[in-house]
Amino acid sequence: MDSQADQLKAIFLPFLVPGHMIPLVDTGRLFAMHGVNVTIITTPANALLFQKAIDRDASSGHQIKTHILEFPSAQVSLPKGIENFNMITSPDMSHKLYYAVSLLQKPIEQLFQDMRPDCIVTDMFYPWTVDSANKLGIPRLVFHGTSYFSLCAASCIKQYAPHQSVKSNTDTFLLPGLPNKIEMTTSQLPRWVRTPEAYTQLMDKIKESEQRSYGAVMNSFHELESAYEEHYKSVMGIKAWSVGPISLWANSDATDKVERGNKATTENEWLNWLNSKECNSVLYVSFGSLNKFSTSQLIELAHGLEASNHQFIWVVRLKNKDEDEGWLRDFEKRIKESNRGLIIWDWAPQLLILEHPAIGGLVTHCGWNSILEGVTAGLPMITWPLYAEQFYNEKLVTDVIKIGVAVGVKEWRKMDEEAKETVKREEIEKAVTFLMGSGVEAAEMKNRARELGNAARSAVQSGGSSQSNLMGLIKELKSLKCERG
Ligand code: UDP
């Protein structure tokens, strides 16, 4: 145990979106489990989502706490309590939330100065924190919340612009310089990559700040995407530590898993239902913490799942409550009566569900956390990317680690805009029948997924790659502290 003077003091600053906040809070908890004094900066409504886990960690002797900053609701005209991107209901609210984030810069910088940490670990969406760290003469580690693969693919597109040499949005092009032969179409690229806009400038700032950071803490593990880990470090020239799968490592008990990212839930109908099912017989269908489908897409999905004749748990978040709740409640009743499926409304305890032996695969929107959680559970997947960097992540799953089949989405869209494309029931049925069926190709995918699941578990065990990386990183940060005196 370090004396107080030797102990490393780290501040963690998560972004206000579940897919970034959950893994960065868990990373802070991991640091604290390994002797680091950790403070997590957050706002009142966001603290409610993880405070209990922090309190449990603290009462078991870890030096960890939250520091809660007031949220400038009135200043940005947001209703009280709306402090996270998964709580908003319109693009206008999204702009206000970004504005609120910018107003938090001053109090956060003040806090850095008052607390005098030895290092800060901050989300990519706070590019200015690299300057705050420089002012204090301490390292800033960036947290992206995504795969090495997607960072490498995005960098390759930026450098070579291969999409500019094809005639149409649907022609395929090769991503040059990557370790595998990866093909994409222009329509799968984020629109801000194709045509410069305000978001392009923000991403440029983020990339520039990444280059000037001490390095990156990655929620990935060596055995999963080693060639891209290497590419990121040696070709893109950024120091990085793979310490994942963080969810597996930080959430060791069921209370952690059930509460993760959620205020509280005692609902366990799903558990009784899954306990009554055979091993690998149920498909888990979820599109992350932000997505809400149009009515037409919900209808196609419901029909596709039903027509597949396989059992499923479907997590539904509604955009058009008035239009969709009625028919979906009827659908829910019907599939429950036939014992074929279960709907979970709004938020599911995903980690617990995925590790249940009855789950045999998942449909995922290719959010990085969900992919990694599926990998950890040793599950094959159907990929259905929507926005952000999800089309890159899909390629990793289908073309590199080969544990998934694409449902066939062709067009990237913004998170809060209506998709032009509707995935048809026949395509959904086909993908589900393939993945949950007993064909040779699907069996090979399942084997590969199982092996990766084993590798994930080994990575976080004593002597495993992620374990060693975390120890190495903490040691390096301590020696930097000593050098500063
Ligand atoms: N999640 C969950 N229950 C839900 C929806 C999401 O526990 O009903 C968790 C999921 O386990 C993952 C995170 O929220 O850790 C979502 O992150 P991801 O990167 O998969 O997608 P995003 O929500 O950022 O699109």
C-alpha cells in the first residue's frame, strides 16, 4: 500500500452519454481497485446512474468518490434532470446539451487546479482537457469508448479519402494500409466525413488533442484486435493501453451488473423466463442506449423476429409512444402467450442477460460496448449498424474476427434523424435463421465467438494481457509523478 504522498491521484471525466460514461466510470473503479485515489467528475442526474457502485467500492476500502458539479439547466433552457444524451427527445435539446457541456469547462478546469491530480483520464469529447493537463504539467489520457479498428479505419479514410475515387455512394472501395482487406461504401461513412460541417471541426479538434495527449486508455484487449492495436500505436503513433473488457473486470457481482447505467430495477421476469429456456436458444435484440426506431422499422423487426421461429428478448425504446405502444403491447401479449419472446421496455440489465446460458446470440447496432459485451459472453451476432462509428465496428465483427453476419444496412444516418432505409422483415428473418440455426458456417462463427470469450476472460485475470497493461500504466504514471517530484 502506498503512503498518501506516494499514492497516485487521478481524476476521471466521463461524457454525458451512457456508452461513454459507463465504461469510463468502470475504468475509474478499476484504477481505484488497484490502489489509485480516484475522483469522478459528474453532474447530479448522471451521478444517480452510478453512485451506488462508487459507494460500495468506497465502503470496501477503495479510495474513490464522485465530485458533483451543478448542471446549468436554466442557463441552457433544459428541463431539470435532463443531463444525458439518452434523456433528450429532440435535436434542439441535443444542441442545448452540447452548450451545457461547454459551460462546464470553466468549473471543471477550476476543479483540476484545486484538486491537483497526478493525471486526468478524460473522454475524447473534452479535447480542451489536454491543455488543462499541460498547464498543470500532468499527463492526460484520452478515452474514446470505441475499438482500435474504428480509430484506424477512420484515420485511413481521413488520410487517403478512398471514397472520393468511386463514382457512386454504393460502389465499394478498399481501405488502404489496414492489416486486413476491408471494403466499404461511401453511404456507410458518417456524413460529416463526406461533407465538412460543424461536427467535422469538432472531430478534427478531438484528433488533434488525441495526438497531444500522453496516450489512450482503450476498452479492448490484445487478443481481440492485436493487428489494429499495433497499427494504432506504430502507424498512428499513439501510446495506448488495452485494459478491457472493462465491463467484465469492474462488475464482479450481480448488484453491480443489474444497476449499471440504471437508477434501479428489481424487475426480473426476464430471468425466470430465461431460466426456463434451453442453452443457446434465445436471441437478445438491442440497439443500445440511444436509438429509437420509426414505426415502420419496428413493424418490420417484430414481423421478422416472429417469422424466424426462434425465441428472443427484445429491448424496445419508443420514439412514437402514441402510435406504437398499442400494437406493440398486443405483440408482446401474443409472443408471451406462445412463450416465444419477451419485450423489455427502455432499459435491460444487458450484462446479466448476455451471460445467461440460454442466450445464443445477439442482434446489435454495433455500439462498441455491446460488441465487447457480446464477445465477452462468447456470443455470435447479427450486425445492424446505425450511426456514429458503428459501420466500422461492423466490419471488425464480420470481416476480421468473423463472429457475425450483417443484416445488410446500407446507409449511415445521424443519431436523431429518421432513417431513409428500412430493413425488411425477410432480411431480418434470414439473418436470425442463419445465426440461430445449425448450419456449418454459423457453427464456425459460434466456435470463434466462444474462443474469443475465453480470451476475454483470460485477459483480465492475473497475468493476462489487460491486467498487465493496467499494472504497467499505473506504474508508469507513478514514475511520472516521482519525476515531477
Ligand atoms: N445498456 C444496457 N441496457 C440497455 C441498453 C444499453 O445495459 O437497455 C448498456 C450496454 O450494456 C452498453 C451501453 O449501455 O454497456 C451501450 O453502449 P454501446 O456502445 O453498446 O451503445 P450506445 O448506447 O453508445 O449506442
